[in-house]
Amino acid sequence: MELIRKGKVKEVYALNNRELLFIFTDNISVFDKIIPTKIPYKGASLARTSAHWFEIVSNMNINTHFIKLEEMNRMKVKRYEILMKGKKEGGNFLIPLEFITRYYIAGSLHDRILNGKISPSDLGIKNVKYGEKLPEPFFEITTKFEEFDRPLSFDEAMEIGGLSKDEMDEIREKILKIDEKINRDVLSRGLIHVDGKKEWAMDENRDPVIVDTFGTADEDRFWDMKEYEKGNFIELSKEFVRKYYRDIGYYEKLMKAREEGRDEPDIPPLPEEMIKRTSELYITMYEKITGKKW
């Protein structure tokens, strides 16, 4: 096998010119930083959760790159060429964009509203309240293969992704259809699907194909429904780890260094208790998201 890409948490190997093998590691990253700590069973949880959704989405007549789950943390998928910029006619290519859909005010969306980077009127709201359900899904697009994810305008995304407006609209419609299924399924298991990101490719017929992973505790944010009804926001995703680094002050130091163009502080490892709790979270979330036993 040839290693062709090593991400923060996933290694991608070429099996041949048509297939790839994803190996999901037990690495964990936040704020574009790899934490110097392994999380037992994290890779297996992500691989198995994503395989669950790929199988469901395939039955919804939406194209995917999924072939099969090879082992607990290994997934075989169809191979696509990365399109770096510009429109491509014919061929199978990976769109270098991340599509984010938000249903509640949370995480970085809340931060950007408070910082004045997003106007409440853009979201169809007047008052900003953390945890508030948005009247309509808020759709965002960012870069994929840059050092830091960069928000894009609709026109910029079309140019970088080589997509027409109709193709962008079709991808958005498919995202909403997938999320409707995710929302309905996890709600029946006591979870609220807060937001999530997805990646897409285009096949030789220019039909959208959902790729990479989605609907997991890394790509998506989930809250406990009963606690939410009490006014509590219990993070049941990687946001649980992000919150830890916010609470110890690391996030604030990191953002200040980035704004000032200084060297970024090293991210400290997680303490043993957080490692244990995070590992248990990923196992529990696999069961809650999919409804299957570990």
C-alpha cells in the first residue's frame, strides 16, 4: 500500500487506481492542533459510525464512496482525484470544500456572532442566546486543504470547487435530506443533532458523491436531549474535549497568538481522567448514534 495522505486523525492509502483504504487512528485534534494523547477505541468508533451512515445514505439513493468496513478501524472506499481549483469536465474528483450545516447557536457560530463577524439578522434572529434553535438551517462552506479552514462566500466556493450554482444547490438539498434522517434517528435515542460537516466529490456524470466521514462524534455536534430541555448543554462529541481546552485557558492563548501572528503555544496532553472519559464517550456515542451495541 502507498501512503498518499496523512491527516490529523486519518491515514489514506492507495490500494490501486480505483480504491483507497482509510485507517482511522486514535489521534484526536482540536482547533487544528493534534493533541499529544491517544484515545483508545476512538478510531474504531469513527469508522463504524461512519460506515453506519454510509449504508443508510446509500439506501436513500444518494451516491457514496463507501465500499465496505474492512476491520474495526479500516474502511475501503472509491478513489477520487483532488480538484484543487477550477471547473473540471468529466472524470471523478474530490471537491476541496467542507460543507457545514448548523441548526442551533453553538460553538464557533456563537463566538462569531458575539465578535461581530456574523450578524444575527443573517440567521433570521434578533436575540443571541446560546443553544437557541435557528429558524432555518445555517449553511456555511470552508476550505479543506489549507492550513486553517477559511470561510468562503458562495461565489468563492463555486470557483474553488469548480461547481455551478445548480450543483451547489443540489449538494445542499442532499445535505438537508441526510441531516433530516440523522436528526430523526438520533432524536429517537435521546440526542439532539446540533450541527455537522460533510465533504463531497463529483463522479464522471457530475453527480454529487458524499465522501470522507460524517455523522460521527468528530464531524458533528450532539447534545443530550433531556438535559437540553432543562437548559443544560451536555456536549456528546469532540466538543467535550474542546471545552476542556477552553476551560483551562489554552484556546484563548492560541487564538491570541494567531491574531498577533506569534508562534502558537504547544497544546498540552489530556490528563488520564480526561483520556478515560473521552474514550468512554466515543464508545457510548457509537451506540447512541447508531442504535447498535459496541
